[in-house]
Amino acid sequence: MTTMTEAVLEAVDIDAGYGGTIALRGFAVRLVPGRITCLLGANGAGKTTALGAIGGWVRPRAGSIRLRGQDVTNRRADARVRAGLGVVPEGRQLFPDMSVAEHLQLASRVVDNGHPIDYVLQMFPVLRDRAGQSAGTLSGGEQQMLAIARAVVQRPAVLLLDEPSLGLAPLIVGSVLHTARRIADAGTPVLLAEQNASLALRWADDALVLENGRVVLRGSPTDIGRDLRLREAYLGSDSTGSDSDRSPA
Ligand code: ATP
């Protein structure tokens, strides 16, 4: 039997949906230390549902999720956070009137063994300069950094990052994804859901492509980039929603 690096998080055979709609079928992913796994797919393909099933805000109808060896399939979202799941939600979900420092303090109080606030302020120097400022007055890129810092301060074992490029200029997205790279390199696996395939593939180690709730491609960023370009050439459509004016990975 071959030995595999132990997964920090492993989801197997996940089905999930809303009412009568099944939005995700047979989803599986293994997140291992040091690696960014990107989850690609067009609008509505099921990326957020997959993150929701792992994060605990969408109840899986089938399958199992193990985090650090514990079965968390039926745990609530807040219990998963305390068990080591870091979540950076789509649209950041910050409190506009609350300051940067207050966001970080609140997040660190939720867990028993978080990082000192200073750890993340060192990691995100721009946030130190803005510590007393309310989140609503930050730029889009700074808000995304705060959303990431808020998860990182909880010392997560694994980080879910949903659509960080949303509404940001490409240059800023690059710096956000570079941050994800640093987090992964420091040992924490990252699951990155992203519509912008060309950007995500540049920073990821592994890639999955979802179409209508099913994983249709899985492999290295180089292979997936090539497959997606072939699909675009033959089907004449951009199945991942990536920007055609940006060079592929
Ligand atoms: P996006 O980039 O738009 O977030 P996505 O790949 O994350 O897309 P999901 O948000 O997971 O896709 O949506 C998958 C499917 O589930 C879509 O058909 C969507 O319309 C449906 N869906 C998502 N959220 C809900 C909900 N709260 N209630 C009903 N249907 C939903």
C-alpha cells in the first residue's frame, strides 16, 4: 500500500443542496499541509456549496467530513471553527462600523488557542496602520486582508477562502493570493474557491473543476490549465468564467 501524506481535512462523497435542488454531488477533496487546492467553476457550479458543506453552513445530505481525524460531518459551523476550520466567506462579511482591531479581538475570543493579535498585524502590516479604523472605510483589498486575518488569528488547521478576487483589481487579487500562498507555505492547507481560473491556477498546487455540482476535472494546475484552454478552444465557451483578457497560468 502506498503511503499518503495525512490529510488535515478530508471530505468524501458529499451531496448537498437547497430544498429540492441538489447543488453538489459526490464531492471529495483532501487538504494536506503546504498545499493550496483551488476549486474552479463558473457561476453557480457549486463552489460555495462545497465550501458551505465543509464549513457547516450547508448541511450535507450524504458523505463525511473529517477534520484533524475527527468526524465533523454533523457539527455546527461554530463548532467546526473551534475544531480548527478557518473560514473567509464570499463577500468578506465584515461589520462596517467595527474597527479592524475589534474584528480581530472578537475572532480570537471564539477559539481557545488563537494567535496574539500582534501576530496577524505583523503578517498584514497594512492592518496595523488601520487598526483603529472601521472596516467600512477600508479599501476592497484591505477588507479582504482583514477577512483573511480574522480567520488566521484563530490559528486554523485549514483555511477555506471563498472567491477572494470578487470586486478587486487584478493586482490586488495577486497580493491576496500571495498571502494565501504564504499561509499554505507556513503549513496550513488552503481550499480556494475561485471563478477566475487563470489567476487561481498560478498560485495553486492542485485544482478541481466543478460543473453543475460535479467534479469534472482534477489534477495539477498545468494539466487543468491545458484542459480548460482546450475546452474553450473546442467548445467556444469559457466553462470556468475566467477572464479571457488575462494570460492563462
Ligand atoms: P458563485 O460563484 O455564483 O457563488 P458557485 O459555484 O459558488 O457560484 P453555488 O453558490 O454553490 O455556486 O450554487 C450552486 C447551485 O445552488 C446554483 O444552482 C445556485 O443557484 C444554487 N443555490 C445556491 N445557494 C442557494 C440557496 N441559498 N437556495 C437555493 N439555491 C441555491
